[in-house]
Amino acid sequence: MSANLFRIATCSAALAMTLAAVPSVRAETISYKVALKGSDEVPPNTSGGQGTADLTYDTQSKRLTWKVSYSGLSGPATAAHFHGPADAGKNAGIMIPIQNIATSPAEGSATLTDAQAADLAAGRMYVNVHTAANPGGEIRGQVKK
């Protein structure tokens, strides 16, 4: 075998071994459908409002995309947010604001931090829609797979 062929064969073998040793990275898109209701607020309320949050999360880009729809609120939606980290039945601070919530549906996206991505995966985030009559939140839903 000539010296050039030997070098090519050696480089090819080294490249193949390197590629075999690299773990495969699997991008995944995870979908969530979250029911929003007053009875899930903490404390619960008797609002006749209801809604849904349709979410997708791309694990590679860490991009969370949402569409929040609602109806029957006590008045106009004044704000909405993703809150956490918190398990169901617990309250937490704002993690991500949801823009343009005054009209339904509100759509948007954000790139999550590593901590936010971990909270999302663990079910420690919730969606909360606020109104003037219910400034702490009128409808809420825990984000779970």
C-alpha cells in the first residue's frame, strides 16, 4: 500500500471511530395542550371563563411557541404569563410574559433558559390569564405532558 493510500485509510478509520463515539443529538418537538379554568387558580375562583394554551417546545433550539385562547372572562384580559417554578396548587413568580393577551388568541414564542426548560419538562410551569376582577389570575392551567 502506498504511503498516501495508507494515510487516507488511517484518516478514514479515525474519522469513523470519532463519529461513532459522538452521541447522537435528537431534536424533539414536544406538544402540550393546557386547559385553563378558574378552579385551577390558587385560591380557586368561580369564573365562568375558560381557555386553552396550545404549546410546542423544540428541545434543540429551546424555543417555546404558544397560542392562548380564552372566552367567558369577567372582563378583558389585562395580562397573561407563564409562571414557575411551581407544582400544581402552588403559586410562583412570572417566568415569561405572554404579549397581546387583550385579544384571543394570543400567539408568541420565547427561547427558554436551561432552568426554564428543566421546569417545563418537570411540569413546574403554569399559564395564568389575569383580569381586573381577578388580578391574581382568573384562569390557570398547569403545563404537563
